Amino acid sequence: MSFEFFVARRLFVTQKGEKRISKPAVLIAQWGVAVGILVMILSVCIVVGFKHSVREKIVGFGQHIQVRNYEGTMYGESPVTARDSLLAALAALPGVHNVQKYVQKPGLIAVGDEFDGIMLKGVGADYDFSFFAEYLKEGEIPQFGDTAASGSVLLSKALADRMQIKTGDKVNVYFVQTGVKARRFTVKGLYETNLSEMDNVIALTDIYTVRRLNGWESDKCTGIEVSVSDYESLESVRDTVAAVMDAEAAMNYEKLYVQTVEEMNPALFAWLDILDGTVWVILVLVLGVAGFTMISGLLILILEKSNLIGVLKAVGAGDASIRGIFLYYAMLIIGRGMLLGNFIALVLCLVQHYYGVVKLDAEMYYMDRVPVEFTWWLVPLNIAMFALSTAMLVLPSMLIARIEPTKAIRFE
């Protein structure tokens, strides 16, 4: 143990009953650091949680990558040829988690005298229902196949509440083509993601029914959805999928395009990116407040301990050594404050994660509670907070060089 650290530790440990002018300043500095790191951790966890929650909801409705036909309209009347061999080839690509096809068609859902527009999305046995299972509010996920009509539909709770529909009810859906076609479905389940743009229109049924409504063969679909194992590899997987689909398009004389979820929803993802800038502003402001609190605490401590500084200089200690003592002392204060801040932040985040104490307006924020998500960025955040807070104290510690031993001792 160095001489500087030994003295700093002795100064840090307050003797029982000892009265010091600097004690309130030290406590304020310590809690300033604690509140600073608390705000930083909460800001990062909430923003990361919010971004991931919104992103996963968008991905849940259309997966990470979609293959569509250039010649198709917004309703997908021009199909994509999706042979089993093609789907198997896409599934075997590195980084691909799942491949699934779908057929969609716009329609009008009718209950009594009430009508509302929906987008009926037909899916098969290869469809990943984990997303809808997570947000299922009532009923069950229907069993959809590729070769037979199920007569079942999965609706959003928002649509069901608006139309006064319950699970088990029968609903009619009308489709306008060369004439008007109608299908009758049984509502098997209700989901709620609070992503109103999707909840208000998306309804799931079997791919067989929607394919027959479009008059397509069994290997035709509106599009192919590809999910990736790691979101960070989204662009590279997109390129490999595009290479496979280019060859397939040439074979079938189709004009296909491949889009990522970010390309399909540019405005929403641009909004999410703005949140990163907001977090940086918060981090800089909080770091400044915590740093200046520590500076004021250190200056008060130096002024109070001027007699000690004079004695140390009188016995031969250099300015650099004495500065080291006070910097070590400040580092102990910062360290304790950061431990307190991390502990409180961890408790608050866990309570919010498991109990959802702080609620949100779901119509405005796409979720009904404040989301929190821990990230490995908290480690470098703590390290940066400690290093920058300490670095901000180097200049104020130079005040020690201006203290003369004779005056300091005589003043005492």
C-alpha cells in the first residue's frame, strides 16, 4: 500500500463523534455522484428497453427481412414463387433463424351493422407464432395449415373491442374482387401489442384460405419473411438472401426485391435513432453536475485540511504526493457514490421489470409500462464515469501547491 493511499484511507474513515466542516460537502459530493450514475443507468436501460421493445414488435409483424414482388400492389396481387427447395435454401443460409411464407388480402370484417377494414394475413405451419403467443390476451393461437381451411382467425384486442367481438364469436369477412366474396370465421384468440398501426388492421388465418381467395397455386405467396439469429448481422444476411432471390427471380421471370425491417419502416427507425442523441445529452449534463459537485467538495476538503497539508510539506512531502493523497480520497468518495447509485438503479430497474410500477399511455408510447433492459454498455459507462470524474479533479488539486507550510501551520 502506497503512502498516499494509506493517508487517504485514514482521512476517508470518519472517527465517531468527530465534527468536520467538510463532512456535509463530502456527503453532498458522494450523493451527487450516486444520483448521477443512477440517472445515467436508468436513462440507458429505459432507452435501450424502449428501442428494443418497439423494434421487436415491428419485427414480430413482418420479421427482419421480406421478399416481395416489384409488380405487386400494396395488396400483393402479384405473387412470389416460393418452392420448398427455395425455402430450404434460404433457411440454410448463415445467420438465418427462420423462413416463412404468407399470403395477404384486404377485406372488410362485419359484425351486425358494424364494418371495419382489415388485412387478412394467411400463414402456414412454418409460421413462428412466438411473438403473438407473447402478446395473446384471450383465447388461444389457432392451428393453421397449408392444405385445408381452418375457419379460424386471430384478431387484435383493439379491433375486437371496437367491434364488440369476443373469443368464440362468428364474424364475416368480405373481399372485393371481380365480385364480392365472403368467408365466415370463428375468433379463436385476441392479441394486443399496443402498436396501433398494426393492431388495427392485421388479422391471421390459414394460408390455404387466403391463397384460394387470390386464385393462386400452392407454391405462390405474397411474400417470404426471413428472421435472423443476430440483429447485428441484418445487412449481411440481407445481401445473401438477395443473391439467392436474384437467381430465383431470373428462373421464374419475376421482379423481386428484398427489404429489411428498417427499410420498410424508415420513419419509425429514424425516430428511435433520435433517442440515442437524447441519451448522450443526458449523460453529458449529469456528468457535468456530478463532476462540479465533486470539485466543490474537494476544494472544501483542501481548505479544511490546509494545516495537514502544511505539516506534510514541512516533513518533506512534495506537492505531487499530497495531490495524490487528495485524489485518492476523492476516488474513494466517487467509488462509494457509484456503488450506491448502481445499487439503487439495479433495485429500481428490477422492480420496474418484474412489476411494471411506472405506467405509460399505450396509445402514445406503443407500450403500457416503462420498459427497462440491462446492457453490457453499463460496464464502460461506470468506468467512464469514474475516470472522467477523477480527471476533472486534477486541476482543482493544484491548489495544494499554493499553500505555504508556515502560513498553514500558523493559521491553525
